[in-house]
Amino acid sequence: MNVHDSERVAGTLVAHGYAAVETMQEAGLILFNTCSIRDKAAQKVFDRLANTKALAKQGKQFGVLGCVAQAEGEAIFQRAPHVSLVAGSASYPKLPELIAQLEAGERRVSGLGEAADEAFETELTRRDHPFRAFVTMIEGCDKHCAYCVVPYTRGKERSRTSAGILREVAQLVELGYTEVQLLGQNVNSYHDPSPAGFDFAVLLAAVGEVPGLRRVRYTTSHPRDFTPSIVEAMGRNPVLCDHVHLPVQSGSNAVLRQMRRGYTRERYLEIIAAIRRCARPLAVTTDIIVGFPGETDADLEQTLELMREVRYSGAFIFKYSPRPHTEAQAWEDSIPDAVKTERLMVLQRRQQELQLAENQAFVGQTIEIMVEAFHPKLGQWAGRSSSNRVVNFVAAGAAPSASVPAGLNILGQAPPPPPSGTLAPGAYCQVLIEKAGPNSFVGRQA
């Protein structure tokens, strides 16, 4: 979502006569698009800004955009005095006006207003990805989980019209894109503001019917709004990728209640059971927070048990960090960081074990891959399956690379050129899976 925000910012500025450059040394204005979902991400912003003071002395101007800008506000001017512009995501359409104020001589300019009631369209997007296009369908979140800063930084939920979304997807197909990814802080709470009145499942099905599309992904979902109709739509149309990202955050009812997640462990497992009953197998990934205030060893064990029961194909696991403006910020962060780290490692090890066991079942199968890159030092192509699994593979007719272990480089050997043939980023091919690790596969083009 942050990548697509950057595309929208770039598109807006290019449309108003600005030109992108390759390096900060060439730039007159340097913009940092930021995320504040975790403290570590927010601190990286200020670390990066501290490293740009020398460029500021050369007369270059700096702006901080996005969630850190919205959360920290004009306090950024005190923490990083060489910053001239601070603007939240709701102000992106106004960036040309804000920059014009800088050009007119104003020392500091801010755009920190709340988001408008409607989501803005994305005609001015600059597409930076060569074969995967992002499409925003809903912005903001109304859930107000105790730990989450998103409702403050992104505002209330605003859905685009179904006609606007379908028009953008059709235009992307005309430009040659075969995969789109629908984006939102909570895509399955989508409510079409137009008379058509689509919900998310109906819109998802409609996008999957756009001629010329090969793959449709979406992220991210909230269990409170995940309905059986979504599973039914995914079961009917193989264009809708067989992957659901469904953040659970904890396997403990006590922690879920403290988090204000709005569902129980039992309800979450009912949703998983519905997903497993889909007409075709669906991969499920998740987010988990460890070390939330009050979490006990027994709570952690319940999360481990849930992981064993669900058998996620992937999990993003994070240590809890207090975020500004959230309810949990006022609570005592009672769990020492060393304990959080230990719990993080316990969950990561368990998830790696589960992923390896799950992935071994794919050995001997042939699956469709969208090619993403060629790794010359390995002599392998890399791609991704519809279920979002990473596959490294050798092209048909290429010499065996058994002497090159997956993931390792051969020191001192000149990298071979990309092989000739029909393979290229964005192409599709069938790959026979020969080996499986916890995070990726190795195979050969079938």
C-alpha cells in the first residue's frame, strides 16, 4: 500500500510538471513516504533524515509524507529542522499546491487535515511496477483496535465506486498488465457508494471477470468482515488468486479482547474452516503480535496451538510497540523487550517448521508461476505462484544447476547472461517442483 501511495504521489507531481530523478544528489526536493504501523518503521524515518543533513546544506528541500507525518505532525519540524514539508496521505492531491508554497519562499508547509468523506480516484498514478498493478479500492479503517494507529493516520473508511475501480482495472489490462492487486486497510469492509451497491465479494467477482486478467489479489482482510460469499467467489473463478491474508494477531481470547479485535478464537477458526471448504485449496497467511500488554505464557501457548491448527503458509510476526494516539499507548508496556524477542523467536521457529512440512507436499507437483526476475549467479529464474509462494527454477533446456545450492552464490565465477527464450518478467510458465524449503521452492520449467 505504501508502494502504491508513492506511485500516486509521483503521478500527481509528474502531471504538474515535475520530473523524477534517480538519486538524491540530483533532486531539488526529496520526499520520504513513511509508515508508522510499528515503532521500528517510524524510527527509520528519523534515522534516514539524520543522514541527509549534508544534502540540506546544499540547498535541497525535504518533505515527510504518509503515516509518520500524520501521527507526528509539525513536531517533525523540531526533530528534523531541515524538513520543510509535512503532509499526511489525505493531502496527496494537494501536494502541488503545498510545494508551490515552498517555491514561493515559505520555510515550512504542512498538510495534515483529516481525510475527505470520499476516496479520491487514481488517474494520476505513475506505474512503477512492470507487470503487477496496484488498485486502491478503500482507504481508512473504522475498527479502532487498541494497538493500531491506522484510524488516526488514514482516517475513516472511504470506498471508491465500483465503476471507478472496474474502469481502472480495464485500463490496466489495456496497458498490458495481467495481474492486479486490490488494496485497502480493510478491503472486505468495502461498501460501494454508488447505486450499484456492491459489497466486497460482488466487486471481487466482477474484477475477476475483466477480460485479459490472469490474476487478481487483494490485501488486507479483517476477520470481522470476512464472509462466506468471498470464499464462494474465489472458488468459482481461478483468476482470483488462491491466497487469503487474514490477520489473527493472537490465538488467545483474553488478548483478542484486550486488543479490541471484535472476534474470538472460535469465530476465527470458523472462518478458517469455511476457507478450507472452498471448491479449491486456498493458502492462508496471517499477522501475529507478540508481547501485547498482559500477554502471558499461557496466551502464547494458545497462539502456538492455533498456528498448529490453521497451518498457515506464511506469517508476519512482530513484537508489540506502543503507537501514538492509540488506546493501548496509555497502558503499561509490561513485558520486557527480551521476553518479547524470545516469544517472537519461538513463534518464528514454529512457523518455519509448519511451512516446511506444508511445502514438502508440493514436491512433484507442477504449478503455474508468474516470472519476476532472473538471478544470474544462480542461473535461476524466480517467480511467484497464484498462492503467493516463491519459486526459483531453471528454464527448460538449461543445464542442470545441482552444484549450485539454492540461495548460495558461487564466489569468483562470472555471472552468466540471462538465457534466451520466451521467459521474461511478467511471463507465465509451468514449473515442476523438485525441492521445498520453508520459504521457497526450487524447480524446473515443465
